[in-house]
Amino acid sequence: MPNIKIVSGKLGGRIIKTISNAKLKPTPSRIKEQIFSWLRPLKTDCKCLDLFAGSGSLGIEALSNGAKSVVFIEQNQELYNSLYRNCKELDILKEVRLFKQSAENYIRRTKDESFDLIFLDPPYNKDYINKILAKIISNFSKQGTLIYIEESNFDFSDFNNSLTLLKETTSGKSYGRLFEVMK
């Protein structure tokens, strides 16, 4: 079972245990450090959505750095079970909600939910972002919501009226961008 280290915050140094899964592509530690240096300090009432949760490392890192709550969405049963065990072991179950379903189903079925910080880190070589981003912006964000997208193929020019690029970083196949929602 591979391990992922929480890089900063109150849980910094603790370990997230995960499963071996070819579809799992955890965000490299260097990229996580970069993301959270951009985000600090998180608002104390920050509500976070980790939409393609996988190991949950981005959402857990957000909690570690002061987020009030995180909603995790993961459709793979093994990854979901592993994420639940890690949240229990890290004693953060009271601050999280976990849903075992696809990102598309969550977006289609969920109403009246707004987040301050959204992580979108879908499986490689899928076109999820272009399919769901407009709904995420209109239904799950507000003026000033931050959206981190880790996707090499994403062309955000279609979203110039609703997203402002704040920062970007790259490491190997990982290409991450931080946007702010403009409504």
C-alpha cells in the first residue's frame, strides 16, 4: 500500500495510506506544497469540494491548512473505502462528507451547495473538465471561489468571462492551474 505524506498544516507529516491503483495519480508533494503556499491562509470558514478525490490528499491537505469542511466525491469503491479509513484514522470524519458516486452524478443531483475552494484533478486522458466546468461555475461557486484544476489538456479560453487565471505550475505530467471565479 503506497503512502502519501501530508505536507503542511496541523496534520503535516502524517501519512495517507492508499491502494495501488493504475487510475490513481496523486498530486506530487512538490505541487501540493506549491498549491498550499498559494492558498495560505485559507479562510477559517472555507468549504472545500474535492471532486475526483482519489486518495483525498488535496482535500485532506486543505483541512490540515484550516478549511472548515470538505466534501469528497469518489466513484471507485476501493478508493472510497481507503479514503474513509484515512479520514477515520486522521480523526477528521466530523469535518468531511464522503460520497461514493461519479463527479457527473454529484453535479447533476446536488442543489444549493456552494464552495470556497474546489479541486478538480480527474483521471488522465479524460475530457471531464470541459464537460463539467460550466455547471461547477454556475451551480457550486460564487464570486471569489478558487478552483484548482490539474489537467494537461484543459483549454480555459472558453471560460475567460468567468475564470481568472491566478497561478500555474508543472511537474512531469502534472500541470496545475489556480483560477478565481468571476461572477
